[in-house]
Amino acid sequence: MWRAVLPFFSNKNLSILVATGIIAGLSAIPSNAQAAACGGKLSTFLNGVKKEAMAEGISKKVVNAALKNAQISKKVLSRDRAQGVFKQTFLEFSRRSVSQNRLDHGAKNLRKYASTFKRAEQEFGVPAPVIAAFWGLETDFGAFQGDFNTMNALVTLAHDCRRPELFRPQLIAAIKMVEMGDLSPTKMTGAWAGEIGQVQMLPEDIVRYGTDGDGDGHVNLKKSSPGCDPHSGSLYPKPGLAA
């Protein structure tokens, strides 16, 4: 898994993460600043998404299959509107997020996967405690990865007119993942905002950074762990991505 995410956490990207507050749970910066089409009848919106996806080279068959059961999730919208974390001071957030349990588990995992963390730091320049901190903060070391249907979450947030410029590209990327065989529209689950896996990556980042690490033809961020073969189910670094 660590080869899956470390290119994203390399020196240059890590400074961007800190600057934009992703450690505190903020979403990735949208890659498209232009206003995206949103709102209105869901079927009309989805037709627009289908045209855009096909214009990017995704087959009509895959696009239709990816969005066949798409629906708006009121639960996702409720979570989006109730992000109390942004009302907290840093000290309030840190007291809530940095628990003794996480510290103990973090220390245990640093010892348990010491050789993997060491190789990761040597290859990417990202210190082991930083990796462990992201892992623990995002999913309590893989224990809580979210149970929201990923495709419906992204459809909901892309259709909603609050932040379509962020989530429409993520929706298109998720459809690309369906084509790659790395995302099941009906079975893939994750966070309410569409993040997937043990360190909660958005589809656009997975598509951008991901390559098959173990030769099975797929990228898997949900099941891979640092205790597995370093190449297994990973976002293996592409040329030019590592620091």
C-alpha cells in the first residue's frame, strides 16, 4: 500500500498537503477551476457526465454500467453540510484526533513494519511517523474505511452545486477506475466524500499515481497493508513522481 500513496506524499506534494490542510481532513484541491454543470434532473446530469466520460475515451458500455444504478444520497449531503471540524480550533481538533489509542497503535505499527517504513523513507524521503500519522488519522490504520457507496457519493457531490468543480473530475476518474477493473460501481465503499482505502485517496489521485505493483492487473488500496509484499496492491510510483 505504501508504494500506492508515497508518490503523493513525496516532498513536493507533502508541502502542498500541509499548506492546504489535508492533514486536518480537507479534500484535495480541484484540478479544474472552471464551473462544472450541476443540479437539475439527475438523468439529465448523468447524460452530461456520460458524454464527458466518453469524450475522454471511456467506452459507452463501461460508462453506462458505471452509472446504471447511480442515485443521490441524502446521507452524503447531510454529512457534507455538517462538517463541524471546520469550526474547531487546531487545539480542539488535535485533542479529538490524537488519542492515546492512536499513539499506541501507531508506535506498534512503526515497530511491526519497520523494514517497510525504512525502505519507503529511503525511496521517497517521507519519514515513517508522517506516513503512520496519515494512516492512523484517516482510517485508524485501516480499521474504518467508510461504508458509503463510492459511486453514489461522487454522483451526489458532483450533482450538488456546492463543489461540483471538485467532484465532477473525481466522478469521471471513478468511471475510469471501473474501466480499469479497480472499482465496482455496486460494491466499492469508502468515505462519504468519495475517498477510498486505508489512507483515503480520491479516484483522480489513484488514477494519476496508480500502477499495478504485484502483476495482477489491478490497484487495490482497501486490502493492501504495509505488512504485505511492498509491491502488492499498490500505487506504484510512475516515472517522475517520486521525490
